[in-house]
Amino acid sequence: MALIVQKYGGSSVGDIERVRKVAQRVIEAKEEGNQVVVIVSAMAGETDRLIGLADQITEMPNGREYDVLVSTGEQVAVALVAMALESQGHPARSFLGSQIRITTDGAFTRARILGVDTERILKELEKGTIAVIAGFQGIDGEGNITTLGRGGSDTTAVAVAAALKADYCEIYTDVEGIYTTNPAICPEAKKLSKISYEEMLEMASLGAKVLQSRSLEFAMKHRVPIHVKSSFSKGEGTWVMEEDEQMEDVVVSGITYDKGEAKITITKVPDKPGVASKIFSAVSEANIVVDMIIQNISAEGYTDVTFTIPQTDLNKALEVVRKVSQEIDAGEVRSDSNIAKVSVVGVGMRSHSGIAARTFSALAKEGINIMMISTSEIKLSCVIEAKYTELAVQVLHEAFELGKTKR
Ligand code: ADP
Ligand code: ASP
Ligand code: MG
């Protein structure tokens, strides 16, 4: 008998028929002798709909009210799943994040989970009741509802699994597992049977939204094995787990892309100590996370600085940067949202050379210009024009022969 946390994403509970199917799957796992705790996301499209409502009221909604609004999608879904379980003869109870006491910090719209109180869940398990818990939401120290950022139900699931010391966490979604790249834009994408925490964390941070990146931070820290699989078919999906020796034999395990960033360039920045610190302190004080940064070689005491930030923060960032650039006597501030970041990821990159050359030549062959580059031990990212995203992903997928991957 295993203790399993199952998470069902938006498309898995997209309509009432699917809600019934979810209930059947939960019951199957229970009838096989397992203990099951269920985490549910809002029905497909519902979170977007709620955000759309807020957008109609104001461009910059108050974070607290935004979270009260967007967390409601999950409340509907947990109630429906619990009802479906009951109607099929299995006692079930739905719970909101606040009822379980999933505590978070107070950073509305992107809160971090600080703790999960297991008392209530354990009580239900003892009684043989299935606890159906709302994903994506928690409660801060002052009793406010918070949400965990888009895709946050994955993190709820892994955090609950970690707190319960569950045997593993199953993530049910609309694809059969984790692929070498997003199968929606690359038909040659191949399903992986396993991937290391570190690689998947990198892939998720670089745009593979099949798992929220924070869920992997939890999984890695608490050693929770994750099994990503389809809620529409049976069969093995992909295990996200500790790295093993075999994994390093594969040089690159996946290609990701992210169209969600924008770049800002400040021209004619005086090249002297303290200037970069002024620019980036101001950006960070505005709570904006900077990703890549490049600075040109100085010419006549001036340099250009370019950096990327989330597109959603562009207006706020421009406001801040224009102000600092005046203070430091720099030139123009320019921005561009028409960019995408494509990345190649793999633990094998630690021990294999030539990845950069292969990446650049594959892009060059298609006439794709590289605007920015960044590397780490297990990834290489290039910023390109957004219109080339799909093409870039496909040629890189081919250049690294990922269609033939053996994992
Ligand atoms: P859910 O609603 O179940 O949480 P998401 O839409 O958040 O589902 O995540 C699943 C989607 O992630 C897939 O439909 C797929 O298009 C996308 N995706 C992106 N990269 C990958 C990848 N490498 N492997 C699998 N799916 C991916
Ligand atoms: N419903 C939330 C979202 O759409 C959380 C999730 O799906 O994981 O982002
Ligand atoms: Mg998701």
C-alpha cells in the first residue's frame, strides 16, 4: 500500500464528464489498496476568465483582491470532484488552502508556501475519507488568501506530498508525460521515461510549463518522486527523480522556449563604478526579477546595457529605468517585447563540449540572429526574434537528435 498525492490539472477537470473520470481514477487507486490525497486546479480556462474580469476593472488590480478573485476557480473544482466521488459511493471532503492551513508568505499573486499542516488531512485519511484540496492557494500570516503564481497547483501537490511524506506525487495533465520539447509545437518531440530534478527545474524555469518550477524546488529538497502522466490514457508517463549515471550519457535532454520576456536597453551609460548597481537596485526595489544582462565593451567612457525581465513587468520597469537613466546621465531607454528565449538543457552538458557551436550553427543555418546568450553548467539560452521561436525549437531538436533520444 502506498500513500499517493494525485494532482489533476485544468484540462483534466475541463467539464463534468471529465470530473466524473477523475473521480473514477481516484477510486481505482484507492481500490488497489492505496491511500490517496487529491489536489485539483480550476476547470480549464477558468483562471484566465477570472483574470479577464479583473482586467476589465483596472490595469493594476490590488494584489489582495486579485488573489481573492482568482483563487475561486479551484473552489468550484474541488467541490465538484468531492461530489463526484461521493456520488460514486466514496466518502470525500473538499478543502480550501486556508482550511488545510497551507501557509504562505504575503507576496500576493506569487506567494511561496511556508508550511502545510497535515493534521486535517491525516484525520481524513484515518477515516478513509478522500481529501480533495484546492491547488494554487494558501493563507498568509494575517489570514489573507494568497495564490502561488500561474501553474501553482503543481507546487501545492508536491508540497502536500512532501509534508505527508507520500511515496510519490502523480501529476495528471493533457500530455502523456514530459517530452524532449513541447509536443504542441514540435511533432518530433519524444516522451522521456525519466528526467532528473535538476534538469526539469531548469526546463520549467526556462518555459516548459508542464510543471511549475517551484514544485521542483520542493521535490528536490524533500526528495519527492513525481510521476507526470496523462489523465486521458493509461500507461507510464515520465518520472522526475534523482539523477542516475545513465542520464549523463545523453548530452541534451530537452529544448524549451519562453515568449514571456521583454528586453530593455539603456544606451550611453557612463562606464564607471556604481552605475550598474544603481540601475539594478532600482529594478529590484520595484520587485522586478531580471533574467539576462549584457553590457557592451566601453567606447569613450560609455557603454550600452541590455537586460531581460518578465513582459508583464515591462511598463513598471520602463518607468523605473527611465528615472534612473536620467539620474546617471545615460542616453535613451529602448524596449522590445518581440523576443523569445530558446534554451537547450541537459546534465550531460557538464561533461560534453561543443554544445554552443552546435546550437549557434543550427540557428545560423536558418538565418536566425542571436541577440543575447547566457549559459550555466547544464543549459544554454539564446534570445532571438519571437517570430522564429517554433523554427528555432525544431532545428535545435533536430541538431541534437532528440527525436532519437533514449531515456
Ligand atoms: P495542466 O492544466 O494539467 O496543469 P498545463 O497546460 O499547465 O497543464 O501543462 C501541460 C502542457 O505543457 C502541455 O499541454 C504542453 O503543451 C506543455 N508543455 C510544454 N513543454 C512541455 C514538455 N517539455 N513536455 C510536455 N509538455 C510540455
Ligand atoms: N488554476 C491556476 C492556473 O491556471 C493554477 C494551476 O492551473 O495550476 O494558473
Ligand atoms: Mg499547469
